[in-house]
Amino acid sequence: MISSSQESDFGKETTAYKRLIHNVLLTLIFVCSFTIIGAAVSDTLSVTRVWTVLIILLIAGLSFFQLQTSIQRSSMTLVIGLWLIFSISTFLNSGIHSANLLAYPFLITLAGWILGRRWLAAVTAVTLIFVLGLGLAEQMGSYHPSPRAPVLVVMASLIGSLLAVSFLTSVAYRSLTLQRDRALALSAQLAEQNNTLAKGKRDLQLILDHVPAGIASLDAETCLRFGNTRYANLFGAQAQELISKKIIDYISPEGLLFLSPYWEACIRGEAITYRRSYQDPHTGQDRIVDVLMEPEFNQASVTGVFALVIDVTDKIKDQEQIRELNATLEQRVEQRTVELESAMSKLQRTQEELTRSETKATLNTLVASVSHELSTPVGNCLMTAHTLVDQGKKFQIAVASNQIKRSDLNNFILSVTTGNDLMLRNLQRTADLLKNFRQVANDQASEQRRQFDLAHMVTEVIDTLTPSLKRFPHQLVLDIPYGIRMDSLPGALGQVTINLINNAYLHAFEGRERGVLRISATLAEREVLLLFTDDGVGIPEENLKQLFQPFFTTKTGKGGTGLGMSIVENLVNKTLNGSIIVRSEVGVGTCFEVHIPLIASSTENIAI
């Protein structure tokens, strides 16, 4: 296969040869022109020499025409044609005294330079025979050449021949210089390739020495041609110590006896794999190796063997352990299954207990809030009652002493009326609070399904939370229109509302002086969309993915159980047969979208 660099050199040489022949033809035309000019100004004009020059020009034209298609044919035409015409002209004119003899070195050089050594030898031999024949014939008197050519013709021929030889010498020098430069470049390239090969050999040796297996190459006479470090370690030696040694020189007689049948089979052309045990020469431990032997073929005969030795001791031990584990796998799976079921049962009970505790904690919060809210109207009623009792006693004393006046009677009646009115308003406030609390508490304590107005139910829940929320500077905005009638579980929905409000107040506004939580609802076909939107700090992406996981909290050690949002998801998805989606952007706020059917899918009786 010819490389790209060789193709490039061939192309350059072809162009150079074409240029050479082209320049030779131009030189030939130049010489012919000088000859014609010399013959024209000479006193004795030879028609034979003129025809000779014209034939030379014809040969030059024919060679130039063939140069376009074939360098070889063009060169052959030029050399043969010129040799024949020069030889005929020499024979017919001056013989060995002719100036044409100077053209023969040019033709010999041109033939050898372009057409090769065979043409060089042939043209040289024919020329020598021709010149010797002319000389001997003239010497013996059997050949009488014509008079010599005129001086100008001879001078023109000599000048042309000298120029042609000078030109060929220049071309030869340039070609030799080019070949020298190519040789130097090739030498540098070979040196670089040798360095690359040496580096590759070092890298390959380094890789093979770190391969976790013994690698060896042996000839058919068991002489080691190559072996890596791991292979030499099998015999307690260094790799270089074993090179060129036969197997018999470094393997034990028992090992040689074991190896012989496998070696003979491999030499016959078979790929062999076997396993054997040996004693590590360094540690004295028994080891097990797998040996792979591949024959090396040169045409049809086996000239060597490649061997791969892999230590499988640890692999066999691991396989034995796996077999032991598999033998007891079923028993261990049954044991782990029992343990897992017990742990899952315990975890479920714990989660249920925590859920109940969370619900009780919510009810306790409601009780505390209502108790705090009731203290004001009950205190007002108590103070008013004491005031009326005191005034009644004073009025009774005044009646007993007959010192009562109409103005005193009017004042007493006004005080009693005002007090009764104040007590009535406070008692009405107390009754409303107790009613709301009783409804919320009943809903929270049971899963009773009933019909209710969504705005009214959420308002009752917020009223029970108002006392505990007053200690925060945040604002709670309720934007739910009245008239959204639902047939569902108000207790579960109230628990969801309480948990989302508490979650917002506990987490959303952390580090902020004031925040706004907006609760809104819209009706969409057979479901209601309940939105809990805050303008708080937002929830990071990594926390958002774990938000509804049980026991996940960012308030560990600060009273957070991590069950609030898990309970919300469970109530919405399973109890209310709805769905919940959370969207949040850090620094902007969070929105919980709760989708709940207007009519629950449960078949329980409706409590009106």
C-alpha cells in the first residue's frame, strides 16, 4: 500500500520529470536554432546538415506531443530519435571527427536519468560500439568521412552540447539535493517514530506489568520470549531473569509433568484451558490459578504459545460463600420478612399514635384558645353581676329606711337595665364561642359526614384559632364567598385548614415582621379549589421534595413532629378523596392548592 507521503513524492517526481524533458526539448530547439544560423552564415552550406537539423526539430516536436500523455514514451522517442539521427549524420559527414559525438554523453545521461539503468547500459553500449566501429573503419582505410563541418556549425554544436550537459548537471544537482533533504527528513521521521515506538513499548510493558494476571509468550521450544512481572512472581523470580530460559529451567518437575500434555496439545494447534493449584513461593500459601494457552500460528505451523495465568483463589472463596448464602437464603428471607412485618406494624402503630397525638394537640390548642377568649366575656358578666348585687343591697337599705327618692329609683332601674344588657351581650358572645367550639370539636373528634357551607365552616375554625393567632403580627385574610355548599367531612377539612394555618405561621414568616396569609376558594364544576397563599420566605427545592414525608421537619428540637403536612396529605387524598399541590418560590411565597369534591364519595349517612 502506498502511503499519502509516498504518493505526494511520486507526484512531485512526475512533475519534475515532465519539467526536465520540457526543458531538454527547449534546449534542443535552441541548439538547432544556433546550428541553422551557423550553417546559414557559413560559406559552404551543407544540405545534409540542414535536413539533419530539421529532422531533429521533428523528433523534438513528436516527443513534446507524447509528453502530454506519457513521460516514458516521450523520453524513448527523444533518446532513440536523437541517437539515430546523430549516428546517421556522423556516419555521413565527419565520422569520429564530428561535433555530433558531444551529443552522445547527453543522450546517455538523459536515458539513464529518466528511463533507468537498463536504458543507460543499452545506449552506452550501442554508442561505444558505433564510435569504435567508425574509428577502426577509418583507421583501416575502409571508411572515408566527408570533410569536417564549417567552424560556425561546429562552434554552434559545441555550445549547444555544453549547454545541454550543463543543464543536465544542474538538474542532477537539484535532484540530488532534493533527495538528500528527503533523506534527512525521512531520517528525522524515522527517529521520531523510533522514539514513539520505544515509548509505546515502555507503556505497554508498564500496562502488562500492572495487569492482574500472568502473561507470557513462548516459542515452540518452550523458551520464554516475553513475560510480565505477575508471571515471573509465580515462580519467585524477576521478569528479566526468565527471558530466553526454557520452562524446564524454572518450573518444578511436578509442574512440568502436569503441564506436558497441555503443552503438546497446544503445539498441535489446540486452545487449552485448565486449572491447577500451586504454592506461592513468597507466602507459602496454596493458590489456585486458571491457565489459558493459545497457539501462535505462522501460516499453517505453530511457532509459539501465548499463556494467560489468572489467580482465582479469592474468586473461588467468594463463590463458596455465595453458595453457602444461597443455601440459607430462604430461611434468612423468612426471618427478615418476619422482622420487617413486625417493624412495619410497630411503625404504623407509632404513626397512628403520633397522628392521634397531633389531633389531640390541635384540640388542646383550640381549648386553650377558646378558654382564653371566654375569659373576657365571662369576666365582664361576673363584674357586672357583682356591681348589680352591690347596688341592689344599697337600694334595699334605702327602701327599708324610707329614704328612697324617685331619682334613686330611676338610677337603680337604669343601672339594672344597663348591667343586664351588658351581661346579655357577653353571655351571647360566650354562647357563640361555645357553639363554634362545640361544632369544631365535634367535627375534629369524629369523621361524621354532613352538609355545610364552606365559608361558615372555615370561619368557625378561624374563630377558634383567633386567640392564639393574636400574639403574631401577621394578617389572615379570608376570601371565601358564602353559598358554597358541600356534602363532605368538615372535621377532616377543618384539620387540614388548622394545620396549613399553623404551618404558615410557624414556617412561612420566619425572620419577617409582618406577613399575609390569604385563604380563598373557587367553585369548579363538581369540586372546590381551596387556596392557602402566603407571601413568606418560600420553601427550598430540596425541602419541597420531602414536604409530605412523615417525620420531615425543619424544626427538629423546637417542638416540630414532622407529621403536620403528612396528616394534611393523608386527609386530603384518602379521607376527602381530593388532591393537594404545593408551589413555592424562595423569597416570594408559597401556595397550597387543595382540590376537594363537593360531594364526598363515601356512602355514610348525612348528618344535617
